[in-house]
Amino acid sequence: EEEKRKKKKRKKKKRKKKKRTKKIKKFDLLLGEVDVTPTYTDDDPHDSNTNGRIISKSSSLTPYEQLQLQHAERVITKPFSALRLGKKCYIESSLFFTSFNNENETSLVTGSSDGCIEIWSSSSKYTQLRTHDLSYQAKDQIMMHYEDDDAADDAVLAMCTNNDNTMLCTGSANGTIYIWKVQNGKCLRQIKKAFDGAVLCCCFSHDSSKIVSGSFDGTCREFGLRTSKMLKEFRGHNGYVNCCRYVLLGSGGNSSGTDAGGELLVVTGSGDGTVRVWDGRTSEVRRIIRPVSFAATVENTLSTAGSTVDGVGVDGPAIIAVLPLYCASGGGGKQPRAMMIVVTRSPCAYLLGYDGGVIRRFERDDGKGIVDDKKPSGDKGTAASSSSLSRGGGGDFVAATVSPTNAWLYVASEDGKCFCFNVVTGKVEKVFQSFAEECITAGGEGSSRIAEITGLVHHPHKGIVASYSNEKSQRRGLLTIWK
């Protein structure tokens, strides 16, 4: 009897182990898709309390490599929930971030046209304010831009968090930059009139001691958070600067997590149709990239004699997004090439190296909007200047985001569609034919004119994408969550 019980117990244990061992696909830019056998926690891996997290035994992996092991990337399929603001109040900026005190909890932050900054809880599908650990929101107090009496000048046009998500930076339409402490909602720094124009983008340095920000006035500036003073100015764009990022490269031109032995770059994208790579220490421009054709035009200002920044004209459609990609380490200590995705207001996006070389091109496959590389734009630094580069009308890209493991690129177009590209192959994986219309329908809004999508943001470790529009034709601000 005892032997039978032991045998039965061993069989049961074997079945349980087999059931919990399931291969998933790990995605890596160097290796592609690789089968990985995950190890689950004792709880059900798909239980709502664990958020389907998979725990890796390898503690030597970097956070992003653990992320790739923990989550099999999947493409979004349908609207999941909708966040509605008050009447005549529109969402201008948004982002997801992992909570500073709980790595399993993710929140959504929105900045609106009236200057309000609100943090929404994942437990309510991002439709209710996060109040269980943010006491100021529980007391109906929120972070808010407050400098001017004119509410239009207080609109929150840009936002970003630092590496540990304890601080939030926001940019105002009046050119002021705010630094907030997320835990208590207090304003730590206020850099008044940092720019002559509206703040359109911002990014924390890797040590959270500085921020770099771009403006509608065509300049990009770096500010120190200890003194609130401007440290550097990156001047040369002929149009508004709506993308800026710090990038740390290793000695071999590869992505690096530390500043030691490598080079610090600042990458900016502008309405003048150029991406500029700057030296982060000297503020000198290193390269000017014009991704207007498969053989992108690159100017290396350090080696080209007599080249000037001010003499550069407008050669192509406006840059709407610059998305640096994470590069995991390969076998034998090898590092893949550091890359970024550049999305232009045209029917094309590009996978580029920081040297300006085009690796891959992402182009909509429905034949709408054919790029004419030989026909330059005549307008100076405006988003509408790319209309002459596309035929068929309404085919230009207007917003973009990339998944956390770089598997999928989501791009919304002005004709209301959304394209999901496979980053490795460059091919269209899925097309959402009525993306903008479904965003409005999911929010219970009806309109004869579908608002153009102006922003896409991806969840940091799940297949969730948020989309929103700041068009004033809407009755109220609306953000739709896709899953």
C-alpha cells in the first residue's frame, strides 16, 4: 500500500511538472525568435494576482533580457477599455510606467490640455485614479501646471519618467519645465520659460541628474536638476524639435548601460525632416541624417570640410518619432549594432544605425501613399509639409510606438488605420483598418469626423497599447486601451 501511494504521488508530481513546462518564444534583434523554457512561480502563471509573470532562474541577465524571457510578445487585437476626460478637455501626452514601489504594478499617466497630470490605476483597466498608495490623489489633489492664467498655455505637451520611475518631468505649452516626485505629487523643480516656444519633448539622463528637452522654437537644451540652469544648447534645426533622447554607446558603437568607456549622444528629430546626432558632452553635431530614401542622406560634420549646420535646408517630411531600440548581448560577448527607428510624416519608417545607415524600411502594403524621394518639400518645418511627398492622400504616418522587446512597431496613419510591422522582417504583420474609428466607438463617442490619432504608447512589459487624439473636434478627451 505504501509503495502504491508513493508511485501515485510520483506520477502526479511528474504530470504537474510537465503541465507547467511550456516553451515560449524569446525575441531578440540578434537571434530572432528562440524557444525558451520558462519557470513559473508556484501560483498559476495566468492568475490575475501574478499578472501572468514568469520568473527566470538566471539572475545574471539584464532587466531587459529577463523581460524578454518573462513575456512572449503578442500583437494587440481589440479595444480593452477607454478613459474619458471632461468636456473640452483633451489628452496631449501620456505614458505607462512601472510603479516605483511595486514592480508588478503599472500605471498610466496622462497630461491634458487644461494642465492636469493624472495617474491611473491598472486594477480599474486605467479608468480610475490610482489612490491606494498615492494619498494626494485620494484627497482629490493632482499635479497641475499653474503658472499662467491662460489655461491654453498650461497644456501638458510632453512627459517622461526617470529610470526608477520616482520622478516625472512634464513640459508646458508656455515653455516651462516641471519636475515632480511621483510618490507625494510635489513639484521639485520649476524651470520657468526654459524655451521661447512650447516644450514638445523631454528625456531624463541615465543618472537622473539632467534632462534634455526640445521645443517649438527649434532648439534643444540640457538642464541640470540641481541648479535648474541650462548646461548646453543643441542649435541647428530649422523646424520644431519634437523628439530628443539620450543614447549611451559602448566603445564599439553598441548599446551600453553605463557611461564608462563609451560615448554619450543626444539624438533629436525635427519638423525640418532631419535627425541629428549630437555629442552629449560638447553639444557639437556629429551627423545629420535625412531619411528620405532607402539610401539615406548622411552628413558627418566632423569629417566633412566646410559643412555648416545653419545652411541645411528642408529636404523631406517631418520627423514624428525617434525610437531607440534595445540591443541584447549575443553569444561570445558579441554586441549587435545599436539601432533606432525613425518614423516620418510619410508612408515610410526606417530602421537606422546611429551612423545613418539604413538597415530596413517599413512601408504600408496597401499601395496608398508612394514616396517620391526627388520631390522636396517647400514648407519649412511643418507637419503638413510632407503632403507633397505622398500620392493617394491620407497615407502619411502620424504616430508610432515600439514594443518593449522590439518585436513589433505600431504606426497610426492619418486615414485612420494602424499598421503593425515585424521589426525583424520589415513586413506588415497586421492592419487595423478602422483603428481611429474603433477608438472613438470604444469610448462611446459618436462623430461624423473621426479624429486623427496623435499619440501611441506601449505598456512596458505587456501587449497593451494606448492611443489618443488632441483634436478639438472631439466632444471630450478620450484615450483607448488596446489589448
